[in-house]
Amino acid sequence: MKFNKITEKDSKYDLLEKKSVLEIISEINFEDTLAVDAVKKVLPDINKLIKKVISKLKNGGRLFYIGAGTSGRIGVLDASECPPTFGTDPSMVVGIIAGGDIALRNSIEFAEDSSLDGWKELLNYNINKKDFVLGIASSGTTPFVVGALKKCQENNITTGCICSNPKSPITIYSDHPIEVLVGPEYITGSTRMKAGTCQKLILNMISTATMIKLGHIKGNKMIDIQLTNKKLKDRATRIVKEFLNIDYTLASKLIKKYGNVRDAIEHISNDR
């Protein structure tokens, strides 16, 4: 299948080594604004995908991000931040990267070339019809991701994708494709830049909107935040203080008593 591979087109900037640092970062900053604008153009597609994800998770399903390289790392990052931020079980949102955890710190470029390994990884999680699998691939051609989505569709598992090339192979196997087109990168082919920025922006939207609708946010506060360090315990105390209109010391005692923001707020509110 032939398509327009925008992500590999030559940068409109040249002789970068001769530019000043200020020129370089100003040009990068301008290109980043294009990434934000590109995401805005696909909000209707993002909206449809999120609504499907919410439906799946409300019915006991899970959300899987699957990618390679930068795309895989961004997916794992978003998934790993859901438990501490929203108090979710780590199995609710799962990030899978080609090459496994070692690929989070080290480049394992060949790991993305297998069209079977992505599906094998999903099978390790007993993937099923209740779940939603989101493939992340700037090029839209990564075999690890495309192959996984193809097998998902063959097994009636709902799929989506984020890519930066129009009509790329990954969209064939995506029930909810998001094509966020940002044009050539500042450094030719370096999709960790604008394309990666778009992926992070969109995943922020997916996980945040989903968790809000699943009831993990009250007002604008994280009521299911995990109290895993001093900073988060302080944040939890301040949330309780604000919600119940009490002083910090009493709020701290309530956090110690109930162990989390949600119970502290609900128990005290019910007693009033």
C-alpha cells in the first residue's frame, strides 16, 4: 500500500549546525506550536476513541498502549502514571513496548521488526474482547504494532491508533484511527520531536478524560491519589482541607485515619 510518508520528508530547515542556539530553539518552539494545532484538528476523532475506551473500562475491560521506540516509551509513561494519579489498579492501563522494559532505557531498534511479537505480548495479558488496544506509531508502519492490531481485529478486539502519516497501514487495522499530521520534523525523520509531542498530548487527553468519567476526580482534585511519598501526602491533606473547609492539622489526622482522600471526604461529609 502506497501512502505519503510525511514523517520522513526533508526538514524545511537546513544548515542547523551554523545556527545560534537561540535560532534553533526558536525554530523548534515554532514547530511545536504546529503540533498543538494538529492535535486540535483531530479532537473529534479523539473524542470518539475516548468514549469507546470509557465504555470498555466501565464494563471491566482494560486499555493497552502498544508501541516501539519513542512511541512505546510514551505509552508506558502514560500507563505507569495512572495508578499514582488516579489510584487505579496497574492492570487497568498497560503500556507495552517492543523489546520489553530494557527498551525503556536502551534503544533496541530491531525489536519493532517482528509482526508477531506484539500479539504475543498481548497474549501474555490474556487480551480479550472486553479490552481496547491502542497502537502508537508515528510512521504508521511499525510491524510490531501493525501486526498486533491486525490480530486484535481478527479476534474481535477493539483497536485504535495514533500515527502521523495519512492512510498508513496501521489505520487499516484501527477501528478508531487518529491521524495527527504535523509535517516534516525539525531534524529530518526525528519523530521523537513533533510526532512524539502529539502522542503525549493525545495520551494525556485519553487517560485524563477517561479517569474523570470513571469517577477518579472530584471537582478538579485527585481524590484517589496514592499516598506514596511526603509530597503526595501533603497534597492529599490539602485536598481534604479544602473540600471540608478545615485546618491542615485536622485534615492530616483524617488522612492518617482513613488512609486516602476519598474515604476521608466521604466519611466526614456523611457525618455532617
